[in-house]
Amino acid sequence: MPTPYKTTAVWTEETLPAAIRAAHTTKAGTWGLLRVLEGKARLVWEDGSGSVEVTPERPCPIPPEVLHHVEVDGPVRMQVEFYRERV
């Protein structure tokens, strides 16, 4: 697996930024990997194609420039890793 060039701070249900809860994308050529360290979160694709439950056992890749947002319902610890190649 490639090495991330950047990793966010660890966010909780209380500190998850509003920008992450709202529709957003990664930059062109940038892959994200949503990692949940504790609890669970939902990664929702804005194109209507569905959502993915993300858990410590099941991180979720985020393709470049794909509109999405994150939802949480309960205690969670998570972060996003950024890569320049597919993860």
C-alpha cells in the first residue's frame, strides 16, 4: 500500500468539521482514505449512488473529485489519509 502524503487530525463526533459533514471533494489526483479508529461513520456519495458504513475493520477509499459527505451518529474517532495514487 502507498504511503499517505498527509493525514488529518483525529476527529470525534464533536470535533468533526462542518466542511466534512457537508458536500465536498478531494482535489484532482488526490485519493482519500477514511479510517474510523473507534465507532462507525457513514460516507455518503452525493451522486445518489448510496453510502458506505465505515468501521475500524472497513476503511473506505474516496476517489479524486467525487462529491461526498460524512455522517456520524454516536461516539466515533476518525481521520482521513491522503494519497497521490489509488488506495
